[in-house]
Amino acid sequence: GQQLNQSPQSMFIQEGEDVSMNCTSSSIFNTWLWYKQDPGEGPVLLIALYKAGELTSNGRLTAQFGITRKDSFLNISASIPSDVGIYFCAGNFGNEKLTFGTGTRLTIIP
Amino acid sequence: ETGVTQSPTHLIKTRGQQVTLRCSSQSGHNTVSWYQQALGQGPQFIFQYYREEENGRGNFPPRFSGLQFPNYSSELNVNALELDDSALYLCASRPTGEAGYTFGSGTRLTVV
């Protein structure tokens, strides 16, 4: 099935560093969502974006809905150990299925 | 704490068998979707139900079927299990008008 292109595939950073990841699609979406998944758990919604150009923050997380409606990025500032996990973008067109990205695995190096 | 509960958490089945996975959503979450997540991949959409009617389906064969009940619970049934059906199966629900789905913790299905 279709998956959105997420980059980077994995990141190894030190605690306190900022993180940036993005997601691109060949199709436009009306909504972009960012989820975090911990081992053995389901994805947890971090940020939802509903409008092209929208910039939304949730604590140390900031995400933007690209103006072409084909991309989105997520930034995490001042990373902490609990940020470790896999981050997925997901696009939605209308009230239908979510199309997920391939995921970005974030690891914090001691 | 997630408002979506899935059971069982783990399951081992033999190729050719049938399996039923269950999900209980939050009150008011009229839309429920099921996803299959293979190891190292993002979730793949199986199908979606709205008020007990299927209203969207992904690229999965008919042996994947579902039901949604008035009490916000739902089922995913898979017949004639194949080895490639081994995956984490996720249930997700949302209230009408919202785009953000709440996911359950999933059922890890292993087909041997």
C-alpha cells in the first residue's frame, strides 16, 4: 500500500538537541497529523494540522502544513529521553483513511 | 490513558485458521478504522466503519472483514490466515467532525 516518504529514516542525537523531520507526498491532503509510537503501543496523536501554511505548536513540538498541501515537517526542541520512539506523519483527504509515512526512529545517545 | 481498548493483546494462530480481533471505542466515536502494521512499517489502512456501515476499504482481500456495533465496539475478522498476516493490528476511532484518530495499543497476531 501507499506510504508517505519520511526523512530521515533514523536519527541519533544527544539530549538537549533540536530535531527536525519531514514528510512528503505525491498527493495533496486536507489534514496532516503527526503521531508518536512507543514499542508495543499504538500511535499517539501529537499535533493535527488542518490548513495549508498552518504552523502549530504543542509544548516543545512544532509542526507545519506545507503550502502545496503535499508536505509537512515536525520540529522537537531541547529533546529529552522520553522523546525516544518512532514518529509517523499521516495525511487525510476528507474523512477517509489515514495514509502513514514510513516513520522516523529517534534515538538519544547518552 | 487511551480511550480505545483492544483484545487480545497477543495471539498465535495456525495458517488457514480464522481469527477475530476486538476493539472497544470511546462513547461518541462513530467512526472506527482498522490498520495493519507490519514490523518496521507504518500502519496500512484495512477498512473504516461509520455507524455500523463500511464506508472505506484499503487494498486488502475480502477475507478481511469487520463489524461495528451500536455500543461503539467493533471486530476485525480474518479468514484463511496466511503467514504474511502476521502483524500488529490497530483499531482507531474518532468522533464525527474530527480528523485525529485515537489508536488502541493493538493486537500482535503471529501466524505459524
